[in-house]
Amino acid sequence: MRRSAALLTAFAMVACGDSPGAGPEGPVAPPLPDSIVWLPDVGAVVARAERARFVADIEVLAAFGDRTQGAPSNIAAAAWIEQRLVALGYEVERHPYLYRGAPRESLFATKVGAAEPDKMYIVSAHMDGRGGGGAADDDASGVALVLEVARVLALADVSTERSVRFALWNNEETGLNGSTAYASDRAPLQGIEDPPASGRYPEPTWLGMIQHDMILFDHGLPPGPQQSVNADVDVEYQSASAFAGESQTLADVLRQGNREFGVRYPASVGSNMRNTDSWPFRNLVASVSVRENERVAEIGAGSNPHWHQPTDVFSTYDDSDFDLGFAALRTTLSAVAQLSGARIVP
């Protein structure tokens, strides 16, 4: 069976509530809207997310400064992120690469699946920033989301059937260099048990990739002083990609999770994902980007006046902005809990 067909089958099985391996062979159409049978513990897992922790992490990260790749602020922020993940019980790994001849690193940590440790979903954001401020929205907000999802899945009574990897990319602002290096270096390693018969999979097979990049600010276009009455969580996939069908299905799982678990802001799905760290994965696995607005039609057209500006600091954003970011967090957590087979164990 072709790998793309296998991924569609996996999504369809989740959508229909079947156990892994029970689906038919061959290509399967993406599930129809409203077709997901949610696992019984997904709601309880989503309820574990804490808005106060999410907001506090944004504040801490923004206080480092804009975290330009290679700068002391970037190195200090990476050390803090590593400490947070280690404190949660994760083993933090580094992915080294070169940027213009200089060594750079991205970070990742993995929740190992209890039943299928050789398969995983990637939940990610970029830790570098620019603009001379605190890069609070771009992208401390995304990093804080990833850290809170990691915290919830690390709780002692939360188990997942499949693995979940939390990746914090470097060098996004210079051209997606960190995520591109990871995708190139580690794609060939997928699903290989190393050492043999060890039960360890340094790079589990990718089932889906969810990137988070700017999730706080939706004040309309042109932007106004207050949050838009139509503010929503934007989920984008790339229709011109090898995994467009699977990516659309992944986006729909996020959209339905947003609706199912009472998220205040609705999720909208678009098909022009660009200019973020899910881009290098688009032809390798189902890939989506979660954002405050559409990247090209809205952010690129000026929907966020703080983007890459000194004003992208924590104090710029108010409670409604953090509410929107927390809605994105709950949206992602619902989908990841469903797709990874999360449950509450005694």
C-alpha cells in the first residue's frame, strides 16, 4: 500500500472510531464533516490545559527579547525551553545544522506512544524571532502553546497510543532553515528501530505535522484597536502539495475538535499554507499551520501591525488576544489527543 494511502486510511479510521489496523486497504477519501467519533477521554484531556500557564510562558519568552537566531537571547531562551521540558519529564534532544557555516540547533522532545511508539505526530513552533521587541506573538505564542500541550500529555495519568513529538525550530525568520534541515536529515530515518530489537525509534514514522506561528492577534483587516467580532482560529494546508488530501483531512480534525469541545473562537480552514515551518513537510506528510489569520491574504496584507516590529511585546496584547491564543491551544490539543489515542489511565 502506498504511504499516502496508508495515511488517509489512518485518518479515516480515527474519524470512524475504529481501532488501528482495522481499515480497508487502498485509498480512502477524507472523512465527511461531522464524521468523527471522539474518543471518550479527549474532552478530559483538553480540560487539563491551563490558560494562566500559557500566558505566563509567553511573558517569560518575550522577556528574553526577540531571540534572533544565534544571539544570546536565542541561546538563553532555548536553555529555558529545555529546562521546562526536562522538568516535565521529557528527554530533550537537539537537531544540529549549519546556517551560513555557523552551527545552530533546534530542540525536540517526545511523548512515546504506549502501543505504537514507531508512529508520531509533530506539534511545533519556532523559537527565534526578530523585530527588536519581544517577539511575543511571533512566535512566543506558538512556543507557549507547544509547551502547554507537552505539559498536559506529560501528566502521569495521560497515556497516548501513538507518539507525539514537540519541536521548537530555530532559524524560521531566516528562511525556515531549522525545520528544513530537520525534514531533510530525518525523513530517511522514519520508522527505523535503533538499536535493532530495542523498542526505540529515534525517528518514528510521521503521521501528521501541526505548526503554530502567530496565534494572538485578530483585529480585522485593516486592523482596528479592538479584537474583531469575527476573530477565529485559522488552520491552513497547502492544496498544491503531494499530501493535500491528507492535510485537508488533518485540518478538518482540528476544525471539528474546535467545535466539539466548546472553543469560544471558531476554526476556519484555508488552502494556501505558506511561509512557516510546516512548508518543508508539505510533500512528505499531512501538514497544517495554525495561525491568527491567513498568512498570505491577511497577515501578508497587514492584518498585524506588530509583526516584526518593536511593538511585538507582551504588554501589547490584552485578555481577548490571549483568549484567542488559548482557543488555538485547545483546538490543537483536541486533535492531537484524538489522533494520538490519548486516554486517562488509573
